[in-house]
Amino acid sequence: MALNRSICGGLIVAGWGIASMARADVRLPAVISEHIVLQQGIKAPLWGWADPGENVAVRLNGSRVTATADPQGRWQVRLPEMKAGGPYEMTISGRNTITLYNVAIGEVWVASGQSNMEWNVAWDTTDFRKEIATSTNPGIRMFTVEKAVAGEPQPDVKGRWEVAGPESTGRFSAVAYYFAKELHRRLGVPVGILHTSWGGTPAEAWTSAPALHAHPNLRVLTERWQKQIADFEGNQPEYQRRLAEWEKAVQAAKAEGKTPPRRPQDPRQNPWRAGGLYNAMIAPLVPYGIKGAIWYQGESNVDRAHQYRTLFPEMIRDWRRAWGQGDFPFLFVQLAAFMPRKTEPGDDAWAELREAQTMTLALPKTGMASAIDIGDELDIHPRNKREVGRRLALNALALAYGRDISHSGPLYNSMRVEGDKARLRFRHANGGLMARGGELEGFAIAGPDRMFVRADARIDGDTVVVWSDKVPNPVAVRYAWESNPPSTLYNRAGLPASPFRTDDWPGITLGKQ
């Protein structure tokens, strides 16, 4: 376990003991602790609490900065810009002194989302036993935030920094670990991850309630939860009655060796609560200096995919406003294939969610790693997190670090009808298009009747030509437009084309809130 060693009048305090010390002591948030990674190349902020008016000094790597606690007892300093390096010792001194050991300076990324980001290395990911056994690397570190829900922004989280190694790596987010591993290999500097995720949660839970409420098309999300909570708080006797019945049912189930029923839900603690995870698991990390964020989420918003077109970009803007670091790189995973494959083309909510993700690339400094080709029809949690992390790292290298590398699969650009055929052009062809497996599959085409049929397709230079004998007058083409599509179109960098459609006809999730 990581230790914060605080020396105060000869007393050494370990772990989280600092938080319980007398009010006069300088205190730190959990994220500023031993094994910490600080972002290089910026004036990284550090903060904490002390007595109002107390002077605090921070020393690191030959530098010394000071601050005075404000009337609420909060203080903040900004370190001078530093290059990657370490390990260092850092001391924070007021009336007491806290010494943090094994401090590194390098690259810091936030990793968030739902279960596919939460999924850890030991949960049967690709080659996980070998990976864990050989994972010792002081240059890869992760701070994992404990799960919590709150109605207001919180000052702190629970969690600790851990260094990659056989005793810790199994607990790391697999996507975030493989992302960090690839960045560390390519950049040669320490990489720290602030991992904060919760399986099964929607994007609105990770967005601040004020941001949602201020948007006319998203206000319904906060109003819905406000009503649920008001109804709950106004009917406590009923809740207490249900709680007493539940407690009796639990005892009966235990006596009979059965699975106990679920506890009656308090909507105030529901992880789906709009803004609830932002308040408890994002806000306390601000203003920690970061390079950017990686995100794997969307499954819980599939039924409201059209709304996601607005919600997801607003969440990104919300985080960027909160951090105050400008348009930091925000990289996300396009949902993997899932569920049994369909025999005929048609409308699909998963395809519409992937479309909403692609549309989010209109925001500056965003990147998308498609996972359409590495899914599992029987499991919403595909095991190949290594490749997902690698593809996110390619985006980071290109968008955050200026490397001239291929980082995206082909993205649809335009269509031209040529008689009974449609010719498609793409961005990010990157060395040319290719059909993995020998033939192109996954295309559908429609005429003026808007009825799609499976289509033939072939690569012609840097374009794809699509046709069907059943559609003499094509007006629209779709590719991989289903929950679990065949996906054979790649670029020469080995990255898959993202699903797309050339039409803008109303989808099945339009109007769902």
C-alpha cells in the first residue's frame, strides 16, 4: 500500500491517516500522494487544506513554491514547468511536513467510462497471466478512484497511486494500462493514469448537472432525476417500510441458501443519476494537471443514440471548461461489435450510437479508436483490450504528441453516383484501402424507396465502388450499419474503417430521451 509519511511533532502517520489529523495540519487530497505522476511541461497545480491564513511551502526537484490558505482553508500552488524524470521526493510544509516519495514527472491521462474501461487486466484479457507476471515497470502508474455518487461536487476521492508490477497490474484498467504501456514505450517517459470509471453507467452521470440543465435539449435529464429524488424524499415512510421488508427477505434468503433480493433503491445514490458521478469521481480530480483523456462508454446510451450526438460533445466541453486547460486531447473508443449478426440490413440503434461517436470528431483535438472488428457477439466485454489501448495510443501520439503516424481507420468522406453504382471516398486511407479476408463485406445500398439490400463492393484505387443488381438507381450506401456487422474494409496501416451511412434519414432512436 502506498504511504504518505507525515512528520508532526515526532508522529509518523501512514496511509489515509493525514485526513483525520488536527485541523492545524496541512492536508492533501488522495490523488496527491506517494508514487504520484505529475504532468511535465506545464505549471502543474498542487492543492490541499490548512488553517485559514496558514503559509504552505512545496519543494520538488530543486524548486520551492509557496501559498497561503484562503479563508476556507484551501491552498493551491503551481509548480514550475519541469521535464520528465524522477523518482523525486516532494515535501509540503506548513505547521507540519508531509513527505511524498517516489514522485515521477511525465505524462498524465484521465481514463473514464463504463465497464469496458473498468474491465481490469486480470479479468481474462488477452494473455493476462503472462502480462501480469512480466509487468514490473516503474514508468507506468495508475490512480484508481473508488466508486461513489454525490449530489454536489466533492472535495476529494478515495484511491491510491500504484506502480505497475505483478502485485498491482491485475487491478489496473486493461484499456488504460495497455494505452499507458504503449505511450511509455514510444515516448520513454513515465505515464500516469487517473482511472475513474463505473460499469453500466450513462454519459449524463459523468457530466455536471449545471451543464446538462443549461442545454435546452439535455435539461430533461436533470429534471427527470430532480423529480425522482423529490418524490423519494417526500415519501420516506414508504421507503422505510420497503427497507424493513427487504431486510426480512435477506434474512430469509440466507436461511434458505438463496440469493438475497436487491436493496430498495435510493435515487440519490443511483450511479445513473445525472451529474452524480461527475460530482463524486471527476470534480475532485480537478485541477490536476493532465495531458488529455481517454473514454470508453456508450453502451448504456444506445437506446438514446440520437441524443448522444448532443450529450457526448457537451460532456467533453464540460470537462474542458472544468479543467481550464483549453481543448486538451479527448480520445474515445467506438463501440465494438456485439450481439448475433443480422441476415438483412436495416435500422440499428448500435449503429446510430457509433454514428454519434463519429460526429463528435467535429470537436477540436478529438480522436476515435474503432473497435468494430474486435467484438464478441456473445459478450459486451470483448477481451482484446490490448489492441484497444494500442489504437488509443496511436491517436494520442498523433494528436497530442505530433507524431506523423496513421492513427485512424478510413472515415467516409463523400459519395458520387455513377449510373447504377456509387463511388465512395475516404479520409485516412493512409497508404491505400484493403479488404481483410480478400473480399469486401458489410455494404448495403438503397434506391429512392429507401429499402436497403446487401451490396457488392470492390476497391478501385483510393475509392470503393458499391452496387446491387436489385438497385438500378442508388441514392444511399451504408457500411457496417448494424450491432455486429461484417467489417472487412481497412487501410494499409491495419486500422478498420468506421461504420457509416451516406443518408441522413431519421433513425429509430430519434426523439428518445
